[in-house]
Amino acid sequence: MKEIKKKTLLMNWVEMEKGVKLEELLHDLYIEKGFSIREIAEKLGVHYHTVNSWLKLMEIEARLPHEKLLELVEIKRKLKESK
């Protein structure tokens, strides 16, 4: 995860509101918790294009919508196998 060197006023505002560095917040929500870009945008009160550009600045590749669906299908399959 790359640190964003020059942060905008909006980036600084999000950090102030959430009490955590933007990079850590996005990594947690997008990578660790698997939130979608739209879900993160809604949670932060910003446009999803904004979140997408922040991820690009951090050099985090955006997941394609169908990748999330494939993950869910795989989880469901594993749950059925474990029964």
C-alpha cells in the first residue's frame, strides 16, 4: 500500500472525521473487509469515483464487480462441502 504524499482537503477531512489515516482506512475497508468501492463511498460521504481514484493513488487495483460475486459463490460452495 502506497502512502499518498499530497492530500487534498477532502482527504484530510475524511482523516479528521474518521480519526485514522486514509490509507489505513481504505486498506481496512477494501482489502480486509471486502467492501465495494460504492459501499466505501457511501460510508465516507464521497462519490465512488473519488474512492476509485484514491485507490489508484495508493496503487491498489480495483476489483471488478463480478470478482466479488465469484468470491461469494466460492464461499457458498465451501459451506455446502463442509456440511
